[in-house]
Amino acid sequence: MSIESIADAFFAAIENGDVDTLNRLYDDEAGIWHNFDGITQNKKDGVQTLAQFAAAAESKYVIEERFVIGDRVIQRHNIHVRMKASGATNVIPVSIFLTIRDGKVTEIYEYLDSAHVVPEAFEGIKSGAAA
């Protein structure tokens, strides 16, 4: 599986709330860092955050540009979000750096403007978590 196809499978798993695939794609020692809080989540917390997000919202990742350099995927995308409970929608612009080694996501650095996040998307998710 190519690095690009692993990245595609990773984002599809987020869109589909596919926890099994996320658990399979994340390295056990993965670190997931977010710019807006400076916290690095571990695999368990990252998967839990994405599962809770998928339970609350429908999302679609629209890739604006992607570069694969060695074991890194550098991507700019927009996440189109619709809240299941209220129907509220928004588009979240994101830049993300994924490191993929031996078929697993080992590191993520995610940059997003939290002003675009629909607040109810993260209700009940512990502090420091985002999608």
C-alpha cells in the first residue's frame, strides 16, 4: 500500500467513523498534535476523539492540495461538517502533516482555525481534543 493510499484510507475512515480502520492505520506510539491547544494526543485519545466527532457530525474531506515527500503527506483540505442533531454546517480549513512509516500513521501535526469549528461537534470530548 502506497503512502498516498494509506492517507486516503485514513481520511475515509474518519469520514465513515470507522474505528477499526483507524486503530489499524495508527501506529501504537502515534502522536497527534493540534496547533490550537499545543497538546499531543496518543493513539487511544486520537481514535476516541475521531469516533466522537463522527458520532456527532457528518464530514467530508475535500483535498485542495497534497504533496508526498518521502514518508510525509503534506495536505491542505477543507472539512465540510454537518451536525447530526442540529443540522448546523460549516467548512473548516485545515493543513496537516502526516508521517507514515511501515504502513502506519506515526505522527500528525494538524493546523486549523478553531473559529470555524461548530462548537457542538466537540461537546463531551475532553479538553485538548479535535478532529
